[in-house]
Amino acid sequence: MRMFITVQNKTVPVFSDEKNKKKLNLLKSALESKVVKGRKAIKQCLDSLISIEIVGCEAILHSFNERDSLALSLY
């Protein structure tokens, strides 16, 4: 299933096996907190973010540079 969220004024597709509003809300709050309080690696990933994939209780953040991609725990 594909949904869209807005991160730093960019619309980013979110891919997930199931449509779960709770996970989507957790993802939004985690990303908002990482934009403000995140370290350099996380901010660099968010600057070049192209898509997000939710797998279980983790969100895989895919960026243009493969080395900048990371996994973010939702719980």
C-alpha cells in the first residue's frame, strides 16, 4: 500500500504492507522530532529522502545516496 506524507515541505511516498494509522502517526511524530533534535546523519538522510518503507515496527528511510539510508524504530 502506498501513502504520502510531508517531511520538510517535500511529499514523500510511504510504502507498507498494511494500512495502519497508528504506525503512520508514530512515523510522523518520529520524523518531526528527528528534524528538530536529530544528529547530522539523520538530518543528512532527511535532506535527500526519496521514500519510506514500513517493515514491522521499523521505518526504512531511503535517500538518494545509498549510504545515507537508515532504519528508524517507531516504538
